[in-house]
Amino acid sequence: MELTDRVEKLAHEQGVSESEILEEALEKGVKTLWEEYVVSKYVDGELEREEAVNLLGREKIKQVDKELDAVREDIEWGMNA
């Protein structure tokens, strides 16, 4: 199914205009790109934790920290195996 077909179907099913579907898609896409950007800067050490928390929220950064810890543990395990 082509993108235009999917947009048309979503608009029809939700009873909204195609432009509303496109606006929502753009908002969600930019939000995702922003989160990826901030996380990348934080992980690379280019952004302090508190600034990352201010930009994305404490829970999101806690999750990132948890995932980083898991990766570090995996690397350490692999190097000692």
C-alpha cells in the first residue's frame, strides 16, 4: 500500500482530513528525531545528564541509563569470556 493510500485510509477511518493525518505524522516524526538526537548527544557525553533530563524527562533518561548499563555489562562479559 502506498503512502498516499495509507494517509487516505487513516483519514477516512478517523473521520479527519488528510492534512490532519500528515500534521500528526510530522509531529510524531520530529518528536522521535528530537529524542534520538538528545539521546545521542547524552550517550556521546556531549550533553550533561540534567540537561538531557530537562529536554526529555527523568523517566526517559533513566531508561537510557539502564540500557547503557546493560550494554556495558554485555561488553565486559564479552571481553572476559
